[in-house]
Amino acid sequence: MVGRLMWCYQLFFLQLVLLHSPSCANLCSQDESSALLCFKQLFSFSNSSSSFCSGLQPDYPKMKYWKEDTNCCSWEGVTCDRVTGHVISLDLSCSWLHGTISSNSSLFLLSHLQKLNLAYNFFDLSQIPSDFIRFPSLTHLNLTSSSFSGQVPLEISHLSKLISLDLSSNDLTLETLVMKGETNGLVNAVLSTCLPPTCSLALSFANLCSHEQSSALLQFKQLFSFHNHSSSDCDYVGIPSYPKMMYWKDDIDCCSWDGVTCDWPESQL
């Protein structure tokens, strides 16, 4: 009797281990597995697409090893909820991805996604899809250095659970939102619930300077010539003298120009 009872306990604990082990339990739903495989088909794999990863973290084509006849919860970069089996995290940073993400991409069928990292890939200077709004549980979004361009979609501001947003090192702009007076949309909506150290927001290298302000500064620059003797008195007080305006370029965000400070996020001088 005691031996039978011990055997039952052992069987019970073995079932618990199997239930909570993603490597043993087939947790991934067929729908989400298919969505991931369809998403994979959008891309070609080239190590040059993740060249900026050098020295940061290993880069390799994670998706390349995803196979249809295996549990997607065991795929590289995929994390599933141990109870429901839903895909809740997708880390494809430094994965050699080359392609674009359209609004009808199967990626947006992963409605339970909480963390998405697509950093250090090459998305062909395409726009960030507004369909990220279809991830209502998203808390972390990282698109660092992934060759996105154009306007940052206002819809991202509607992700009420977002606590970390990194759009740095892309050719992005918030200019339209600023000109429409909608900075309370994208940036302020994130900032209102996203304050360090509880969360982070990175928009460096995003174009926050409006075209009108940039043009006004460049026209002001044209009024002057540059001579080192014009600032000779600076040497006596120990202030470095150099032609700051000379390095202002019209293809660079004016908020990053030497001597210029912008009021972020409105970007008013």
C-alpha cells in the first residue's frame, strides 16, 4: 500500500514537471506556429543586415532553424506562456533579417505578444507599421538600428501597457505629430506612464526638429562669414572658439547641431 502511494506521488510530480517544461510539453498552438512560419517567409537572411551587432551580441539567422514539425515554443527567440502556451515574447534582434513588414503580416496574429525585439536588422527603410496597436499587451518594443524610416505612427501611443520603447538609430521623424499639435499622442502618452527608472524611452537619432525651424537656422547661417579673429577674445577667458554653424547640415536633425538645444518633445527652440 505504501509502495503504491509513493508511486502515485512520483507520477504526480512527474506530470507537474512535464506540464511546466516548455521543452517537453507541446505548448505552442497550431495557429501561432503557422503565423511565425509565415512571418519567416517575408525575409531573406544576410549577415550584412546585422552588421551593427558586431561586438554587441552574437548575430545569426535565428529564424532559419525554425521547423514546421517542431514545437514553436522551443524555437530560437520565441518564448511562450507556460500555462496558456501563447507566444508572449519574440526576440529576433541581430537575426540577419532583410525585408519589410506589411500591415497584413502574420506577425500581428500573435495577439498575446508582450515583448518584441527586432533590433539590428534591415527593413529596407520601410515605415513602422501602425498595426503594432494589435498587440494590446505589449510592454517592450525595440526597433533599434533596423533601417526603418518615415513617420513614427501615432498608434504606438495607444499601447497602454508599453513601458519600454526604443526607436533609436533609425531615419524616423515626429515632425507631422509636432506640427499638428499631437505631441500628446505618441511621446506624451508614453511619457505620462513611462518615467525612469520604471521604464525607458529612446528616440535618439529620430528627427525631432521641424522643417521650418531647420530652414530658419540655415538661412540665419547664410548671414555670416567665419573668421577666427572674430572670436579672439574667447582665448583670454578660456572658452574654445570654432565655427559651430559651419557644421550645420540640412540633412541632419537640427536638434543635434552644435549650439542648438530643442525643447523635447515639442521641439520648440
